[in-house]
Amino acid sequence: MSNESTRRNTRWVQALDRLLQVLNLDEDHPIRIMTIDDGREVIVVKPNAFTVSRFYASGRPDGTRPHGLESYYEYYITQLKQYEEDNGSTDGFELTDEEWQTLFDESFHRYTRYLLFAGIKRWKDVERDTETNIAVTNLAKKFAPSDIAWLSYQYKGYMIMMNSISKAELSLQQNDTTNALQHIDEGIEQLGEFCGECLREEHGDAENITRERYLSNLIEFRSDLEAIGTDDSNDEMTNTEREDTDLLTELERLLNDADPIE
């Protein structure tokens, strides 16, 4: 290695070390939220001693603007609307396999971000990101070949569960238990419909996972809501707190597997 390369590498490492010192993140304070010049929030998270990631709080998690828009989803929806205007309907609209994969990759990064948001109880952001991911998977179900659509659609049950919880948590922040229960009931109904759809299309494994995990979680969440105000509700960790712990554990796993600069 040349002396110039060694000097360049040294400058990079020293700059990173200084940056980490300024951020001052540790296991007790692993997250820092900063606002940058254009008004966007950026969340820096350090789940362990060797992994640091950053997420933009809105738009794409990596902060890029494909084709000048907030996301590839927005770009392809714009194409869909233009197609409908030109042809009188959406019949025949297509994306390539690579374009669908681009959408699914973007959804995965959005999923990682809403796990982070759930862990720090930014429920409005969880609601937004889960609704976008549900819209992506519904778009694929309608327009993509079935085998490609299923790559995303199989996770719709989890998206519904998290979306329902986010809405319920927002209601609870307003001390509106009745509305929170309504959101959970709507989620339970949607999961039931999704389970039926999985069975009709012979995706028994997805139906089983949705019923045993996501539907059961919402039913437990509903029981916790009904128990609010009783003496027993304060005796031990609630289902929501257990879920928070699971979310943060999953987030750390995802960040450890990902490119730490992403």
C-alpha cells in the first residue's frame, strides 16, 4: 500500500473516530435525532459498539430522491397514473422484475426504519411507513406476476399488525381507549380476511404464521387494552413492552447484517 493511501486511510479513520466521539452514543443512549439544513430529521442509531447507521425520518430511509421524488414507490405510482390517463384504465400496466425488486428493497429499508420508530414510540411515523408498505404489496398483488407479488405479499399480515398497533398507540396517547380498541378490532378483521385469502390461494404456511403470531398479538393487545385501569395491569411487563423489546432486538440484528453506512 502506498504512503498516500495510508495517509488517506488514516484521515478517514481519524475523522470517523472524531465523529463518533461527538455523537457520544452508547448502550444507554444509542439513538440521536438531528435536524439538518433542509428541515429533514436524521436518526443516528448505534445498537452496539461496532455498528452505526443513519435513517432519514421521511422519504426514503437512505435520504435519496429517485427521479426527484420521495421514493421509488411514488415514482412508479406516478407512472401508473400516467398510464391510466393515456390508456383509459390501468389494465396492462407492468413493471419489470428489476423494478419490482427495487420497490421491495425500498420496502425492506422502510420496514427497518419503522422497527426503529416503534422502539422509540414515534407511532405516527410507524403508521405512515406501514401504510406505504401495505400499498406497495397491494400494488404488486394487482400488477405483478403472482410469484413476484408473493415475495412481498406474504408479509402483509405483519404490516397490518404493526399498522393497527401504531393507530391504537396514537389513540392511547390521547387517552382514547375506545378508539384504540376500534383500531385493534379493525386490524383483527383485516388479518382474518388475509388468512382467508392465504388459504384460498394455498399459502397455508403464511396463514398459519399470521394466525399464530400476528392475529394472536392483536388479540393479546386487545386484552391488555380492556385491562387498562385494573390493578393487575401494572403488576408485570405489558404485551406492548414485550413487543418493544422484540422490535429493538430485531432492529439490532438487521443493522448488524446491513452495510453500516446505509
